[in-house]
Amino acid sequence: MTTRRGFLAGLTAAAFVPNVSWADAGSPAFLGAAKESSGGYALFGLDENAQIIFRVPLPARGHAAAVHPTRPEAVGFARRPGTFAVVIDCVTGKVMHRLQTPEGRHFMGHGVFVDGGDTLLTPENNYGARKGVLGIWDRTRGYVRVGEVETGGIGPHDVKQRADGSLVVANGGIFTHPDHGEGRDKLNIDTMVASLAYLSRDYEIEEIVTLDAPLRQNSIRHLALGPDGQVAFAMQWEGDRDLSVPLLGLHRRGARPVLAQAPMGEQGRMKNYAGSVAFSGNGREVAITSPKGGLMQRFDTEGQYLGAIVRADICGLAPRGDGWLGSDGLGGMMEIGQGMRPLNLAQGLMWDNHLVSLAAMV
């Protein structure tokens, strides 16, 4: 097993490169992937008002992006279960590297830079061993893959680095295999167990958090970090469709998760599916979106329901100002707080599931 200590000991000095920054790429505030009217796909950089700054083509449908903390580089990931990721120079628009998973692995659509940007971590499915792993890629050597570590669950989907350098992973619990229906068939729903996994800076598993047995089929998919270290997680229910279950969880290390739920009528409108989760820009609220329900729900950080915003096919969500920036599958970008205000409508674009905020990096 690769450890952070062993990996860092083997790092080589990076070759000299020009001192460029996100300012050289137009100081984007957000990144988002979209399908274009031509049928192609691209990754877009957006300013604070959701106006498009740059566009970089993608080889297939994108999902989310990992953003380098200082240099204008982004890694665009294929939608699960893809085996490609592209490292993009957001100044020139060129693809610098193409990452390919090893045999028996596939990406899950997300990733994160750590070690000041020297290391890229990618949640992956090891479908031969039925285990989730984080792939470890050394950016200083041209994104060479140098190892992997287990995540303590099946189907890791999202990963975030916490302020102290430790990690939290969303283990969705769902096993897939490329030989079964384009690799998206869910093969273990009857036995699935989703979890949150906390890993140390050295990639050692420190804590595994699961839901109570009646909710074990609530797949933990996406993560957001609050300003005080609180973890919010969005879920997608794989159990009895006649039930209406919580789709937002809030967690602090060492405690049981708090499950947040709207009143019954409002909860049912989410269609048992939360696509994205984000804290508000002021850190006082957290929200989840449902493109299936055309709804965004707002909660306070204790899990109390505050209200909803109706928007067809809304999914992407990121902190902006005191509230959020939202996106939909019809090309729309919205400023969201107590209400909603349109910012931009990009005709012909279908924004994908996620928006990535760069506000703290540019």
C-alpha cells in the first residue's frame, strides 16, 4: 500500500515552468462541463457573473473537474464509469496530459489536488476486487500514476481535502462492472452499504461512518465542506421507490450523522435524488439540488429546513457571494439566495451535474 510519507519521499524536483497563474486564464470564478448543440462536450471557465471566459473541448461527456490550487490547470473527468481524464491548460486550451486508468479500474467522475498541487487523487472502482480505491498521480512527473490506496468501501464517488490535510471520501456503496450494460448497471443493490470514510494525511483510514440499516441503500455521492470543517453529503436512494427518505447528511468527526429532511410533501418532490450539494458563500446554509425534481432545498447547518427554489433540471451548485450559483440542463445560470435571479442563458448548452468554485484560488 502506498503511503503519503513514502510517496513524498520519492518526489523529484519539478522542471522549471513559466510562472503563470489563474489570472492568465482570465481569473475564472467557476468551471463547468456542458454538452453543446453540436453533440460535442466541453469544459468552460466562467466569471463571477457566470459569463463564459474560455471553452476547452472534451473527448466525451464530462462530470466534474479537479482544479489546481495555483496554476491554471484543470483535470476534466469522464462521467462514471469512464476510463479517461484530461489535464487542460486553461490559458492555451491545450490538453497537456491524458490520464488512463490501469486495467481493472475506472474513474468515478471526481478528483482533488493535494500536497499543494503536486499530487492528484482520483476515486476509482477496482471492479476485480470489488473495492474502492484512490488513485495517486504525481503531477511533478507529468501525472505519472504512482500508486493507490483503499477507501474502505465500494464505489467511491467524491473526495475532498479538509483544512488539516486529511481526506473525506463518499463511498457510494454501489458495485458496477464494465461487462454489465455499459458499466452502469447496479449489481449489489440488495447488499449495498454506503459510507463516509475519513483518511489521514498518510492515507490511513481513521473513521468509517455508515447510516442505520434501514437507510443503507441511500448512496452517499457528493460532498461539500463547511467553513468550520463540517461535512455535508448528498445522497441518492436506491431502495423502495414508494418511500421518501432524507437526501442530505451533515457530519462532524466522532459523531453520528444528522440527516436533514424537508416536510413530507416537499421531500417527495426531490424524487429521491440529490445531484449536488454546496454550502452557501457565507457558510450559514447548505443546499442540495434535484434535476429530476426541478428543485433546490435549503437547510441551516443544524439540518433545519429553510425552503426551496423551483427550477427545471437544476443540478450544478457552488458558493457565490452569500448564497450560491446554480446551473441547469437548459443553459441557465442563476444567482440563488432567499430567491433566484437569472445571470446568464447560454443557448445550446446543457450544463452537466456540477460547478466547481475557484474563488479561493484565483
